[in-house]
Amino acid sequence: MLLLGPAREAAGLRDDLIDGDTVGEVLGAAVSRYGPAFERVLAVSQIWVNGEVASANDVVGRYDEIAVLPPISGG
């Protein structure tokens, strides 16, 4: 799993390996691992798998990359 911006800050790392059969399982395990701050960021983030928008029910395999993309403000 790839964590960007505020998701990286909340989790304390840029990437991690988390097992699960679906996007939802992986994200649930990530919330358990990283805690409430990560859960808050996740609630407002887009989730992509291998560069495409994903949903919680999407099946994932060992070599799929799930990316958590929080909203980014610019100026």
C-alpha cells in the first residue's frame, strides 16, 4: 500500500505490505494498524488500485498496489 501526503503523516510511513483479499479488508487492517488519525484521513481520501479508482469490494492480489490519495490543497 502506498500512502501519500497526510495519509503518510498519519501512518508514519510511505508504504507498507498489508494482507487482504479486497480493498476494504486491506484498508480495515490499515486502520487497525495506524489508528484514528489515519482513519480520519482515509475518510476523505480517494483509493486507487494500480492507478485506477477502486472501491472497497474490489478484489486485490499480492502484487496490486493500493494507493491512498488524500485531498491536497495548493496555492
